Amino acid sequence: MRAMVGVWRWRHNPLRRRTDAVEAWLALGALLLTLCAAPVAGVLAGAAAERSLTQSVREQHRERYRTTATVLRVTPGRAALPEDDEDGRVTARWTGPDGTPRTGPVASGLDAPRAGSRFPVWTDPRGRITAPPMAPDAVTVHAVLAGGWTVAVLAALVDVVRRLAVGELVRRRYRRLDQAWERAGPDWGRTGTGR
């Protein structure tokens, strides 16, 4: 709003310097870019992130398999120090996607793992334990964050460019003022007084 008032106020003012008008137009342009272009870029970035992440989630669901593991024993030395290992590290048995039984150390996620306890795990096509696929809600959150960060970065970039341009205008204004003072002479308005 201040930018528009600045442009309107300086239109016909006889004291208006060219740099004043340029500064007002820069402020108006920056405002319009921030209010119009940044949100559009944010929506486009969020949509692109959502498409990409949705494709990744589909691939993860094709390449990862959920199965159930059974605790054989708590990993020795871990049960005594639960604060060191909050994920319930155990030795467990599970079946791979090809039907092959597997055994190995696993983070069970159980608070108090005991032999015979069952818990879900995700495996890759070879039967190795892997992370679960990304949840659909996480895709939405990441897409919104990508869009929000795009808006914020673009708005900051527009403001930085505007500030740099206004700084250069102010430096030019001061250089012209210094040149005008030098032309006025060293007597500071005492011309012809004899002093």
C-alpha cells in the first residue's frame, strides 16, 4: 500500500527527483511480485513436490513388503541399558517375500520385547529389513512445506533485490548532492560578503 501511495504522491510533485519515482516503482513492483508471483511459484513447487513424492511412494509400495517378525531373543547386553536403546533391539525371525525364512538383528519398536512377541516389519525384495514406505499424509506435509519455503525464499529474494536497488539509488542521490555542494563553493552562502 505504501508503494502505491508513494507512486501516486510523486506523480506531479515539482520536488520529485527521478530516483524518488524509480524507488516508488521498485517498491510497487516488489509488492506485486511478492503478492502475485511468489504464491503462484509456491503452488507450482508444492504441486511438483507432491507429484514427485507420490511417485516415490508408489515405487516404495511396489518394492517393500510388510510381514510379521517374531522375537527370538533380546540382543545380549542391550536389555540392561534401556536408555541406550529405546527401539527394542532384538534378534527376530521373519519370512521374506519369496517365502524364505530370515533371522537377524532388528529394531522391534516394542517397549518391552520378550521372546515370542510379534511386530510388523518391512522388507525389500530380497527379504532384508528396510524402512516402511512414506505415509500419504507425509507427502502432503512435504508438498506444503516445499510450497511454503518457495514462497518465503522468493519473497525474501524480491525484497533483497529491491533493497539493493534502493541502496544504489540512495548512493547515487548522495553522490549528486555532494557534487551540488562542491559546485556551490566553499563559502556556504557568504558569496560577496567579503569574508
